[in-house]
Amino acid sequence: MPFSCGVGEKVGRRTVLAGSAAVASCGIARAFSATPPVIRIGVMSDMTGPNAVNAGPGSLAGAKLAVEDFLMTKPGFAVEVISADMLNKPDVGAGIARQWYDQDGVDMILDVPSTPVALAVATIAREKDKLTIFSGAGLSDITGKYCGPNHIQWTYDLYANAVSTAKALLDTGAKTWFFIGVDNAAGAGMVRDVSNVVKQDGGRIIGSAAYPLGEVTDFSSYLVQAQASGAKVVCFTNAAQELSNCLKQANEFGLAKMGMRYAAVIFTTANIAALGLASAQGLVFTESFYWDMNDGTRAFAKRFAMQSKISIPTSFHAGCYSATWHYLKSVAAMGIDAAKASGHMVAKQMKHLPTDDPLFGKGAVREDGKFMHPMYVWQVKTPSESRYAYDYYKLLHTVPAEEAFQTIAQEGCDTARL
């Protein structure tokens, strides 16, 4: 099966950044299994594809920083971090998960920024009684109809992003909407969630245009439809490079000059790096983390840039840090041997302990596996508003967790399965 094993790294307090114990193959990484007891974390991400800028190597860097910080408080721990490229294919992701769980002694798989791959990995984690924590996979059904005892959803979900963004724009009187996005389950879910809020607020859906993921670079035909609709808001239900291409071409068509506003359900600082402020300015979106929110996020961003050579972290990267920190704190509370014996029991411990870290602040992991924390509605600054490097966002609204996320009953989790 064509997948990358990545690198294994047995981590001491200093070796996460120094990389002094890095090894070059899964076979060598397995040699560490003779050293008891080692907690092994596998960062499974899109390392080379369209989501590599949002997740990818930055997710690995975020996890390593969390391990380094944790080991400063628990120097007796041994933690190994390995990584692999899932290629955004469920069969590849499932193959990596099986090898990691069965042969390489991985205790927790992290990130997985693709819902189809995440669902495949979650099934294997339950079968093997291991743990997965999803920082990048956003479908709210992960903790809804697909909820389970061996996985947790961290950084965000698409419902919270969609509804928070829609409400913010509706409050300004933007009542007519047109959608451009991906023709898949996640894209359809985003359209559904936004549409429900728009209609409840007395607004109207003027139209929509969907395209197959990864098969379109010229979005002119879809933008012509949006332009002709006369909608007040063009809402993009795609992500990463495809979203950046859409926005760039939308500006070439002059949609903003016509008075149309831009909204996106999944948007990160990586999009602005690809576009520049001039093309992204004015866009409204929801994100759970921004590097310039406070002293804690700024300190993390500085260390992250040194570790990863990526200018600023995205929310996916921050989520990997936060999730890894809480995971290791929970492992320490229950003991390494008990944690390695059952991913289900680690998940229970993570739900029992309150969360607290410098990036997301205080929060909690809900019974269904949803990490509950505030969400933030942002608007991209104009070039004249930006005062220093990477000064990209201005805050419009803070949305409390209980308002941003659906309840367990609304999501449809059968808690008897947990």
C-alpha cells in the first residue's frame, strides 16, 4: 500500500526541537518498543496535498511543541512522535492506522484533516481500543451519528463555523445568499447549515454551484452565476487552495465592487498568505484560534515559526498543540500503563479533566467527544488597517461554546455507544 511511514522521534525535554533522536523509517521507530513505557503519538495529516498549508507539517510541529512543554513538567515521561501522509484517501489512512496500532505501538492518532479518512480511522481505533483526536476533520457528525468511545473532535466543527458566520452577516442585513463549493458530504452539510440559519432569519437562498473536489481550477462559470444572482453574500464552502483560487478570481470579476460580501466556512491565515490582504479583505468567517489574540498565542506563534519554518500557525496547528497537551495530561493522571491498555479509558479521562492551555484557554471535552470552547467571528482587515506583519484579522464577535456548537441531542449522538 503506497503510504509514507514518516519519521519516529523519541522525545526528551530538548529533543523535540533539536531532532537529535530522529530516525528514518518505521522499522527503526519500532525498535523503541523495547524501551518501556513509551507513549507514541502518530500525526496523520495531508503532508503534500491541498490541506498541507492548513494542517500537514504544521500539525506535526504543533504536536511536538506540546510534547516539549509537557515534558518540562513531567521529565520522567518518554514520548515518541511519528508522522505520515494519508494522501486524503480513506484506504491509505486506514492502512497507516492499522500498521501504527498493530505494529508500531502508536497509542493516539492526531489531526486527520479529511472527514472520510477520519471516519475510517475512527472505526479502526474503536476496533483496536486505541484513541484518535481529530484537529482537522470538521464534520459535526463525527460526534453526532458517528460518535464513539475512542475518538474526540477538537479544534472546530463545520456547524459552528457555518452558523456563527451566517448569524454575524445576517445581523448586518445581508439576507440573500449564493453558495460556491465542493460537491461532497462536507460541502452539502455546510450549505445545509448556513441555509437553515438564513431562512430562519427571514433571508433567502438565491442559488448554489457545486464542483467536484480537486478537479477545478477555473471557477469563472460559477462566479458568473453568483454575479448574475445579485445575492448580497457569496458564501464559499470549500477550503485551502481551492478557496484561495475562488477568492482571487472573484476579485477579478469585481464581485466585491458590486457590493457583494464574501463569507467562508473554512478559512485560515494560510489563505491570506496565498492571496494577500487585498484579495481577502472584508471576508467574514469563524475560526477558533488566531495567533495574535493574546500573549499566550503570540508566544506560541513565535516558537512555532522557529520550529516549523512556517510563518504563522493556523487553527489546525494550534488544535494539535492543545489536543496533545490535554492528552498527555490525562495520560499522566491515569498512569502510562493504564493509558496504553485502553484508548477508551483515556478518552474518558480527557472528558473528566477540564482543559486549560495558553491557546484555547479553559474548556471541557463533552460526553460525546466534542471539545467545547469559544468560537470567534473575524473579518479580514484591509491593507490600510494592517499595522504589522501578519496583522490579518479583526474580531467581530466572540461566540460562547454553548451557542456555537449543537447540543448532544441536536447532533444525534447515541450516548449508549460511548
